[in-house]
Amino acid sequence: MARNQYGLQFVMQGMFDKAEQHFVEAIKLNPAFSEAHSNYGLLLANIGQIDRAIQQQKEALNINPRYAIAQFRLGMILGRNGRTT
């Protein structure tokens, strides 16, 4: 959980490389941590890696289909990029 929080802090500071390292580590430590997948996906979307961002949001939803934040983020990423899937 701490790695995910560090990732979020680095995102807020604009330190995207460091944020990515922490999200990846959080996912390695707990592959079923849907929040880390979703946060990582949001980071990826913000740096233009849309396909990977979508993949992370979908993984978060595979883990927890009722995770509303991941549902919202997936919809936003798809919509902003003129996609439906």
C-alpha cells in the first residue's frame, strides 16, 4: 500500500518516472491490488500511453468489477481518445 501512496505523491510532484516505479512495485508486491492498477493506468494515460492505460484500468476491474473509480477512469480514457473498447 505504501508504494501506491508514494506513486501518487510523485504524480502530484510531476515526477512521473518515479511514480511509475512505485506503481509497478506495488503491483508486483500485490498483483490483486486494484487501486494500484487503476492509479498506474491514470498515470499512463496522462503520459500518453493510452493502450497500456486502458489495460491497467481493465485489470483493476477484472480484480474488482465494482471498483467505481476504475470504471470512471476507463470511461474517461476511452472517451477522450474516441474509443469504445
